[in-house]
Amino acid sequence: MASPRLHPDTIEDVKQRVDIVDIVSEHVVLKKQGKDFTGLCPFHDDKSPSFSVSPSKQFYYCFSCGAGGNAIKFLMELGKQSFGEVVLELARRYQVPVKTLEPEQRQEFQRQLSLREQLYEILAVTAKFFEHALHQSQGAIALDYLRTKRKLTPETIQRFQLGYAPGGWQTLYGYLVEQKRYPVELVEQAGLLVPRQGGGGYYDRFRDRLMIPICDLQGRVIGFGGRALGDEQPKYLNSPESELFDKGKTLYALDLAKGAIAKRDEAIVVEGYFDVIALHAAEITHVVASMGTALTQGQIKQLLRYTESKRIIFNFDDDKAGQKAADRAIGELADLAYRGEVQVRILNLPDGKDPDEFLKAHSPAVYEDLLQDAPLWLDWQIQKLLAGKDLSQPDQFHASTQAIAQLLGSLPNASLRTHYIHRCAEWLSQGNARLTVQLEQDLRTQVRGQRWHGRSQKWQTTGDRTLLEESEAQLLRLYLHQPNHRSEIHQAIESRDLDFSIAHHRLLWQQILEIEETAAEGARARGEEGEIVLSPHPLISSSPH
């Protein structure tokens, strides 16, 4: 829908109604500083808080990059949206009546604009219907399940708006369509009804299920998760995607958790609805859950708006499905982690328990202690590779070192590789200091091999390869013809964990190192010191320019 020409009264009403702190705090972690708020600027790579928001002036300004304006300008710049799009979105959010300058377009525009509002209304009414049904005789089994098995208090049940979908095929249909007179097409668009095959009417999507409302950042219901109370499959059934509900952009309970995430400066991501609910009930409220799909960068970036430290802890189940979910999440976030844009840790609870089970047997304080000790994602992956391995057995030791070399070879950061090569050598040596040195050397060689192999497709164009080959040749010429710089070049290559990419350059470099080592050993044996003379290689015999 193209944005209409908005009446000045509508624009002015939106400006008067909007709160800039409310808007900006959804995208930037703000901290109170006197009368104003400060945070990291979202418009440039800000290292220290240079972004200021003034509630009294309803204005933001970055003292570093110069970005500034009101709430409308902020959303326009951040989302690359037009003025009209932003004003309309704010009008919906703050329930400002919209007037346009083209009367002939007004009716069609109001109809389309009201679609989302009608869906919000239908879903809100449905949530109340489910809540009411939970406390009737038909919801007795569901309520007993929450109180007895899940150990939830009435306050927690109310806070999360938990409810019950009755077991009839058209119970909700009868309430919404026949009693409340909502258009059946709208109720279907809200994801609550399913058309019968052959066009013979509709039936309720959710039947005899415990109902968990899913809300947007403003706390408005946008969908539901339904848990079967018997053996029905699937065990969990979510609303389909709709005008309001996008699973890839939604995190369960973020509306309830965002304040605690900002306060704690970290976020916990778990697998299930009831893991979130159990942790919140235990006053650990900086917790959200994905929507039963692989975590996306978009979802993670939502979380990162609320935490300066960028610390996110994945607490997935310690079973195959949970480990697979963690691996998928790590794969999605690896690039962000390498750039330092997110600090990812993995928490697996003892005995393979999920958070809900764990908190039934342990205090919240024990869970908090485990959070503090959660390993970084790379440590977790390495520990997983070594788990259950008997390193005294040659075959298992060899398999472990190969797997670790493959993992470390994929790291693009040289200093990170160097750190973990040393650390893994210590783990593999099991406390044997002499063995650690040898293992570190062996691992470094294997990791280099992995990186050489992985580069086979990297330099594809003739121009790129020619440039790379010439650059490496120049470095080797410099090393051979300028003895005074050899130590500096050697240290730079080693400290950066660099390798030559061209095969004959790698071979030559290895020969140079072997000649130097042999000559040095001979000199030490004779008690002599002096410069090692290297003969130029025919492939690089010309002097550097």
C-alpha cells in the first residue's frame, strides 16, 4: 500500500503523542545521565557512548557522527523508511486517528490500515477467551497440569496469560464468528481457523491444548503456541505466519525480558516456552526463547539492542536436538562473533536437564552460578569434540586432533587460532608440559594444512592470483636478500599465523626454515655464532625493487 498524503493534523498529533526515549530504547541500550540518556550510536561504529537522547526536547544527537533529530527522523534513518511510512507506523502504535489529504483515497486507506488493528483485536479477544476457559470445568486438566506438573503460581499463570483451547471442533469459531460477529476471513487470517477441505466451512486450529500467547515488543498478542495435553501430535503447535506474526523476527517473551536484559547486560536464549516461564517465575527474567525454528541473525540483533556487553548465553537441552540447535545458532552467528559483535556462551545443565526440570531440583542461585561459568562457544565445541574420548588410545587421540584442527582451521582470526592451538595442546597433553610443546607444533601444522586446503577456491581470478603470487615472491626475495630483516619477517609470519598460499612458495619457505635450523644446530655444535648464508632460489632470484 502506497503511503497517502497525510493531513498536517495527523503528523502533529503523532509528534505530540510519541515518546523519543520509548522509541530509541527499543534499538539502543540507554543509561540515565542527569536529565538525559546516553548510549552507543546506532548510526556508526561507536566504541564509547556518544549518543544522547533528551526527553525534554524530544531530540537525539550523536556528538561523534553528528546524527540528530526527533523520533520520526530516528526511525526513518534506522529503518531506511519514508516519512509517511514512519508516521503511519507511529499512528498505529499510539492509536492516533489518521486523516489524509485525498478524500477519495481515505476509505480504501482506512480499510487497509484497520486490518492490522482488527487482527490485534481478534487475537486479544481470543487470548481472553482461552484464559477464561482455563478456569472453567473444561480447563480443569490443563489448570492442574500447570499447578501440579509445572508448579506455577496463579501470579505466573496470569503474567503469561496462559489459557486453554476447548476440545470442540468449532468452539472458538462459534465464539468469534457467531457470537462476536468477526468476519470469518479475518479470523482465518489471524491463524485461528482452518478451512475444511472441499470448502465446507472452517474448524478451530487449536483444540484441547494449553495455550501460550506470543506477543510483540509492545505486549500485543500476535500468535499462539499450543501444547497438547495428551498424546496428540505435534506436541507443540504454533500459529502460522500472518500479517502480524513472523517467526524469524519474533522471540518469545522479549516484551517481558527486554528491561531485565538491559539491566543485567546479558540475555539467555532457551528452547521452550516453559523454560522461559520457569526461569521468569524464579526471578531470572532476562530470558527469551526462539519460535521452534533455527535462530536467525535478525532475532539475535533484536537482543543486542538491549545489551552493551553483547553477551548472549544459549541454554539449550543437552540432547541431540539441543546440541543441533546450538550448532545451528553458532553457525548463524559465527561471523558476528568473529567481528566481536556478539559474545556467545553455551550452558548445558547437569544430567541433561532443561531449565524447567533443573529449577524443580535446584535453587535459582545454583542456576546463576552455572551461568557465570558457561564456556565460550568455541570452548564448548572443543569440549564436545573431546567428550567421551580416551586420549590414551592412539586412534581416538588421532581422530580428536584431526577434528580440532579442522575446527580451528576454519577460524579467520589469526590471534584467535594461535590462542586455541595452545589451549587445545594443553588439553590434549593432559598436563604433560613437554608433550604440550610438541602437540602445539603438530596442531599448528595441521591447522595450516586445513587452511591451505580451504583456500583452494579463494583465489579464482587470474588477476587476483597473479597479485598474490607476486606479493609472496617479493616477501621471499626480501627475506633472502636482506638478512637484517629476516628475524622481523619470521616473527611477523609466526605471530600472525600466516602461510604462503602458492604451492612452490610454501615448499621454498619450508626448505629455508629447514636450512636455517640445520645450520643453526651445526653452529651450536661447534660453539659458533654468525650469519646464516642462504643461496637465492632460481624462481625468485631477482633482487627486490
